[in-house]
Amino acid sequence: MNKKYIPIQLVPHYNQQHFRSDVIAGLTLFVMLVPQSMAYAMLAGLPPVMGLYASTIPLLIYAFFASSRHLSVGPVAITSLLVFSGVSAYTEPGTTDYITTVLTLTIMVGAIQLLLGLFKAGFIVKFIPQSVMNGYISAAAIVIGMSQLTHLLGIEIGNYLQVHLLLVEVISKIEDIHFATVGVGIFSMIALLVIKKLNSKLPSALLIVLASTAMVILFQLDKGGVRIIGDVPQGFPSFVLPNLSIQTIQMLFPMALTIALLGFMESLAIGKAVAAKEQYKIDPNQELRALGLTNMIGACFHSFPVNGSFSRTAVNHQTGGVTQITSIVSAIFVMITLLFFTSVFYYLPNAVLAAIIMVAVYRLIDLKEMRRLFSVKPLEGWIWVTTFFVTLFVGIQWGIIIGAIFTLLLLIKRSAKPNIVQLGYVEEEHTFRDIRRYPDAVTSDKVLVLRIDSTLHFANSSFLEEKLSKLIQLHPDTSWIIIDMSGVNDIDTVSIEKLEEIIDYYEEERNIKILFANMRGMIRETVNKVGWDSKYKEQQNHLTLEQLLNEKGIRTYFDLSNQTIGETKDWVHDFMI
């Protein structure tokens, strides 16, 4: 097969064997995609057939414009729940107005992604840390599972997206539970898990769909109150232009931005993981453009927002998919299903689709990551917990926003208190170390040695003054303050002025000389612009800490042997210059 006739990302020397692997993987994805897409459409408050619509044109568009060879796009659980959360606040799910609003939201999501891609703004997702994302997805998975209790238990509950409200509603209607529906749902979940454990390659979701449909027909469960899908429209979706009024855009923009960024982050994460295994690169901005076009054009064919799926991408890779031809094969077979086989789903129970969703999302709950974060970096653990509980109890649309704000506040707080440590001389290593980590390090009553491990700026420079004041109170006989600047990568004018005040005050009022060591070249250039090269010749020093102490004769205050401090450290001096 000649590469030039296929305008998608192909591997070098694409051949018939590759094509055969793509077809097999595409058929496997099709088998997964049909029941999942219908289930996720229902989760989004849409007719199940719209899940099939979202698995046709969008897959074709993405295949032609993506940089990833393996990412499988389509309806996904988190995005579907966000759609429901954003649109159900303004209009009743299932109505014509609701569908129209969802299509408008979809084209807005696509437009945001396309614009970000065109302006090469793919880096923006780096401002949402992994701890926020993981906490959010874990909580959203629980909300998704709880939201399916209405179909799993056969009861009517409100359109709540807060776990405590859902629980209260379920408990209040416990007497209305339809036990036949519960039986179908539990049987489906157990069967899905058992089949997956016995043979992960079997199309468990499709097998359960067919088995449960046959069960409903055989035992006439629909006449006994088990709710079924009913008529699924046959044929290809018609072309439609969503309504883009100013009022609607203003109303939906916050949710459109959330879905656009979250969808891109999910897609990029799984796409990069597979690309790393296959040793090729993904272009984040090209992915943004591809997803943007996918959603914008898809909205014109009754699609709701789509993005990369973790589970389907993993299956695509595991079954030998090589290129985006897998997505084209899947889309073609979904189209065939829409044209000829929608009647097969008439007797499909809603409880089965709910079971498929619940089994799919429970794996997204990642409490192990929370424990790992607390053990490694407690601050990130608290970010995870904050995002998790906000998503659960305040609202899914607020989880990422408040999680990101909480992260920003913690960063600001940490930035306002730079890490300033007191150093002592470690004879065994012939160098200075943090006395908290090296309690046996030698210190001096006359010489206070500090190291700043932070950029100095207007928000944290006053903390240095406070720290010095406290340390001088603890060491009243101090005659020298040596500040190691090796950890300072940048400095602003406010901080320079603050350093000048500190130098002048301690020399004039306390008779304490302040010197600097390991000052980087860029910092020296900055302070020289305000006259330090003439005004503070002695203070501004590019020598290493050890060389400075030797040159000034201060080493004697450390009560050491006559050895030269840091005599093996000349390479540090050369490096710092």
C-alpha cells in the first residue's frame, strides 16, 4: 500500500500486514464502541443513538488530522458527565432544546480547542497539576457511578451531581426499587467483571448487550417494568448548524472551556503514553487542532463532545493497531450499524448500559495515588484531597477550578517563604551542609552562614529580613553573615533594594559585615546595573563559599584544623563563573 494515497499518520513502510492489524484492531474497537457510546450518551442526558452519531464523523475527522497513531477518540464518561452537568442546569435533559444546547456546547468546545492549537497554546494544560487531575477524575468516577443508580435500581431521582444529594434521594425512594431491574443490572456487572477476568480480549460489553437483550425478549421483562432503550432511529444523522447566539455562548463558555481543556489533557496523557512505547512523538498543538476540528464538524452531525478514551486506546494498542486506520474501520462499521442494525437495540435494558458505565469507571478511582502523594509530598496529597471532596460534594464543574486555585494559593504561600537554611562545615566532606540534615556540622558563634534556595522577588524578600533578625537573636555574637546565593536564579529590583537595606543596617547599626558567595553571573549583571560593582565591591562576590572564607580569613572562627576549607572545591568556582 502506497503511503502517499493515505493522508494520515502512517508508520514507515506501511504494508498489507500493518493494514490487516489495523482492520482487526478497528473491529475490536467497534465492538467496544457501540455499547459504550450508547451508554455515555445516556450519561450525558441524550438519546443513546447520539452516542453512535458521535462515533462516526468525529472518528474520521480525527484520523485525518491527528499526530497520534493510536489514540481512540469518541464518547467518554467524564466528558459526558460534564455535558450533563453544564447543560441540565439550563434545560430539561432529553428535550429538543437540550439536544440543541448540547450541539452548541460541542461546537464551542471544538472552537476553543482549535484556537488554542492555532495559537500554539498546548502548554496551558501544564498549569493544572497531576494531583488535581487525579483527584478530580477519582471523584468524578464516583459521581458517575452514583448517577447511574436511577437506571440500575429502576427509580426516579433528580438530576443531582453531588454525592450526598444523590444518596439522600436514593434512600428516600428505597421502597420504589424495581427488583427485576436490579437483578438485570447486578447480573450484567458481575458478568462483565467475570468475562474480563477470564479473557480480557473477549468483547464483554457486546456479549452482555446481546445476552440481556435476548433475556428481555425471552422473559418479556419489559412488560414487567424493566426499562428498555426502545426505538433507535435508523440512518445517518442529518447536517445541522448549532445555534450560536451571544446569550448561549456566554452561558456555556465556562463549561465549554472546562471540557475543552480536560478532554485535551486526557487525550494527550494516554496518547503520549502509547507513543512513548512505540517510540514516536506527539505534537500537542496538532492534537488540539485535530480535536477542535473533530468536535466542530461532529457537532454539525449531532455529535456531543468527544476526546481520547483510556480504555479503548489501550485495547487498540494491545490488539495490534498500528495507525489511525483503526478509527476509520471502527467508524465505517458504526455507520453500517446505524443504517441496518439499530433495531437490534430495541429491547436493550437501560440497566445494562448503566452497568457498563459503572464497571468502566470504577477503575478510575485511584486512592493509591492519594496515599503515594501523602507519603512523598504531603502538600500534593492535600491538593488531591481538596479537589476530590470539592468534586464530590460541591459539584463536578467546580472540582478542577477550586483544585487549581487551591494549588495556586499554596504555591503563592510557599513562594512567599523562600527556603533559607543555616549551614555548617562537615569535615568529612570538606564542604558546608544544612545543619538540620547534618547536626554534627561545625558552626561558629562569630560567623553565620546561610543559603537561599529560591528566586528572590517582591513577595518574599521581606522574609529574608525576618529570618536574619531571628537568627541574630539566637547568635548575638555574630560578626559576619555569609549568604550563599547559589540557589538564587533570579532577583527583582524590590529584592535588590531590600538587600541594600539589610547590608547598610547590619554594618552601620550592628557592626556586622554581610558578604555574598556563589552569586550567579546573571544575578551579578542585574545588581551591577544599580551600581553594586562600585557601591558594594566587597559584598558582591562570585567566589565559592569555601574560597570566600579562606580569602577573608574567616575560616579560623570554625575552630578547625589548619587545613584549607574546601581545598578540593576549585571546580565549583570555575563552574559558577
